[in-house]
Amino acid sequence: MLLAPSILAADLADMKTAAEQCRQGGADFIHVDVMDGHFVPNLTIGVPVVQALAACSEVPLEVHLMVSNPERLLEEYLDAGARWLSVHWEAATHLDRLVGQIQKGGAAAGVALNPATPVEVLQDILPRLDFVLLMSVNPGFAGQAFLPYTLDKARRLRSAIERRQLDVTIAMDGGIGIDNIRQVVASGVEMCVAGSAIFASEDPVATMQELKRRAESELV
């Protein structure tokens, strides 16, 4: 199971410390939420911050573009250091072209889906993807409650991937923590994004280690 702590929930004035905590906690990626205040009702970090984070982090960056017109920003975030990069199905007019651009830029290409968007919309593009990011909260704000019906989406997507013998990773983002990570992994999710559960805890490093332990115990 891959763990990707969401840096948005950390102290943004000290991302270097957060990046080091991710390394110590055994994180596989650092999840970076880029919001434009248009596609979602919030405005977060941009290209210079991603560049700075990439420069100080030993953990690779998984960048989630929650933006309108993602084609305008794609190359900049690839150049900034994104190793995995996802765009929203709901925001992409020419999704196939964007996926090809991401992969040509040397990153793993993903498509993110809002909670109410069915996984079946990916039927035709699925063989081209490296990963799918299922939102388990409505995107835009940290600290929201997990939406249980997204587990069924993960199960349906896992079934489609296995039936077609594809190599596509399922990631899930939003409301994941100590109490429900086993449930999430049991639904077929292979990468868990967690923010507040980690960085609002007393010991982020220990919390990451416990999340990994609980998730991997589900796989035994």
C-alpha cells in the first residue's frame, strides 16, 4: 500500500519539516493539492512552491491539479518536479491529449474523479492511465468527513481493472485516517492520501507508520 500525506494539511510555513516527517514516516509520495479558486472554491499553492518542495524533499511529489483548463499549467508543474500528476475528468476537455502530455513529460498520468462522478466514464481512457484518483470528499477543503459510497466506486473500478488485466493504480483522497484505512484498502485502493489525520496528530511520523501498518495488515 502506498501512502501519500497531503502537504496542504501541514504547516505551510515549514514545508521542509513536513517533507522530512514524510520521509521518516515511510511515505511513498507527498500529495500536493493545487487549487485555482475556480474549479474548486479555494486557492492554494502554485508552481514556485512546488519547485521549492521538490528541491527539499527526498519523497517524490504526486501533484493533483484541481484547476480549470489544466492544459495551461501542465508543463509548468511537470517542470516543477511532479512525478505523478493528475487532472480532473470534470475539467478536461481533451483528456486523451493531456494524458499523453503528462506521460511524454516523464510523469505517471492520472485522472481524478469527484465523488458523484461514476468510474464508468473512464471506460475508454482507462487502458492509457497509470492511476485513477478517487475523491472521497468534495474537493476544495481539508478536514471533511469521508463519503462511504466512494468505497463502492473503488470496488467497481478494481473489478474493471482486473477484468481487463490492466496495470492501473487506484488512489483515494479525502477523510482517510486510522479508523477507516483498512476499509479503504479492502475496497481495492492501493494508494491512500491522508492529510488532517497525519498533520493534525500529535506525532505525524508515528501516525504515518501506523496508517501503513494498518493498511498492510489488511493485505495479509
